[in-house]
Amino acid sequence: MQKPVSFRSIIQFSLKKYAIWFGGWTFAALMLASNEFSDAYRAGFEGDTWEPWVWIFSGVYALSLVTPVIIYFCHRWPLDHENWLSTILKFILLYFPVMITFVTIMHSIRHVVYLMVRGTYYPIDDYVGRYIYELNKGITLFLAILFLTYTYISLRRIQESKIEAARLQGELNLARLENLQRQLQPHFLFNTLNAISNTMYEDVDKADSIIGRLSELLRFSLTTSQQPFVTLKQELEITRAFLEIALLRYGDKLQTKYNIDQSSVDIMVPSMILQPLVENALKYAVEVSNGTGTIEIITKVLGEELQIDIIDSGAQENSDDTVPSFGIGLSNTRTRLEYLYANKHSLKIIKQENGGTNVSLTLPIDKIIEENDG
């Protein structure tokens, strides 16, 4: 529903806006007066040179004073399918008081100027005829103001509708992103609790260590849960904590490597974006492997892009060329990236010659924070 427009809001200009308003009407008066001057003398006008200028300027300035009233009622009376007839009738009734006021102001200005220069503008007994003439002539001006005002109102409402639609779409996307992120965290928590359950009967101390690291990881995760973006440094800290839990669980069966480009650590990335990728690597390189599995995280800056590679060594007994499929975590990751970056990112699963897999993520560097002074 449109917010009602007050008359005060129509006339409440700043000094700059008043200057623009006055300047615009003055420019229009100059253009019209020059034409009026030429037409008058071509038609055989024998009066003084200043008279056509007074006629035009008095009319334009008088019109500038009554125009805000017309604009105000254009905002108050919608010209839509339901109200167009009543609006037209209202403007027919409004025309007479507004235009009588316009003619009165215009003629008052002319009378003052003529009295100052040479005498009366026209005989007093000719008032009625003058008013009838000006009222008939003013219909075109009145309709022109209505047309321009309603055109402006329509264009502004279209623009406001687009802005509102974009805002609502943004809120919807944000809600979807938050929902996806909430899906990731229980998924990760369930897997970790399942790992604790499997470990506690074999090694209580190890299970206790996993619970301790999980507590730290959840505490850190909660501090960034309301942030759609974090620095790569923060994201790597979460990922390291997750891998430390995995190391406690798998022991010598898992090896981790990090090759971090220091110029990339302050780049903003979506929060919790690496954990499902690392979890996928654990699933296909460690859990199903009889030997030692390796997970390596590599980051590097390539021009205006950040590339993150998560490379696993693959399962030893997996000798075919099948590329691991995306589970719920990775599927959500794809969806989140689409919402955040549209087609300005890439997420590829590349089969390695040694049987491992490289999940390569490329993001545009469009959100960077400055390094803290402390």
C-alpha cells in the first residue's frame, strides 16, 4: 500500500531544490518569451519591447506557484482502473479554483509591472472576458501537468516495485542460504557424534579428545554462524579443527597437508564452505581405504580469483575411474555458491592420475577485508 503523500512533502524543498525549481521555470520562460517576442512582432505588434516578456514570465511564474497543488492531488488521487472516472471528475472540479488562482496571480503580476511602468494592464470592466479567455487557454497547461506528474508517479512506482522485488528476493535467498547452512551443521554434527560412538568402546581417551575438539569447533562455529562470509583464515581454522577431530579418530590412517598462499588468507569466503568438501575427501580417501589416506589443502590467488584445491589420495582398492558423487553436504555447497556468486565461480571434481580426487573451488575476489592493525 502506497504511503499517503502530504502537501508539506511536496513543497518542502531544500535550498538547492528550490534553486533548481526556480531555474527550470525561468529557463522555460526564457524559451517561451523569445518565441512570443518574435511571433508578436511578426504579427504587427506595436507595443513596447518589454511587454511580451512580462506576459510570458508572469504566466510561467504564476503556474510554478499552483503546480505543487496539482502535483499533490495527483499523488492523492490514483488514476487506475478502479478510480479513473472519479479521479477525472475530481480534477474537472479542481480545475476551476486552481486555474482561477493561477489567472489571478498572473494578472496581479502584470498589473503591478504595468502600474510601475506606464499605467493599467487592461480596463477593469474587461476582467470577466480576460478570465474566460485564460481559463479556456489554461486547459492545455493543466492537462500537460497532469500527464507529466502521472508519468513520473508511474515510473517511480515501477522503480520502487523493482527495488522491493529485489529486496524480497535477497531476503528469500538469504533465508535459503541460512537454511542450507543449518542443514550442513547437523549433518556434520551427526557424523562426528557417530564417530565418537564408534571410538568410545575401542579407545575412551581418544573419544574424550574428540569430544573436546568438537566442543571447541562448535564454539568457534557458533561465533561465525550469523556471518555469511568469513576470512579464509577463519575458515581454515574451522577446517583444521574438523581435521584434528578426524586425526583423533583415524590416527595414522590419515595424513594432512597444507599449502596456503599467505596473500589469500584475508580474502572473504562463504562460512563453512570447506568443511563439506573435506568431509567428502575423508569419505572417499580414508574411510574406505585399507592404507594411509592423505588430504591436502592448497590455496592460491590467480589474478582476481581465489582457487582452493582439496586433494585426496583416493582409496587404495578403488582402481576404477569413477569420480565420487556429491552427497547432501556437497550438493548444498553447490546451491549456496549459486546463490552467492551465480556463474562467477566454479566447483570441479577432477580425477587424479594416482586414483585420488581434486575438488577445485574457484571464487571471485570481490570481498576483501583490510588486515587488522592489532
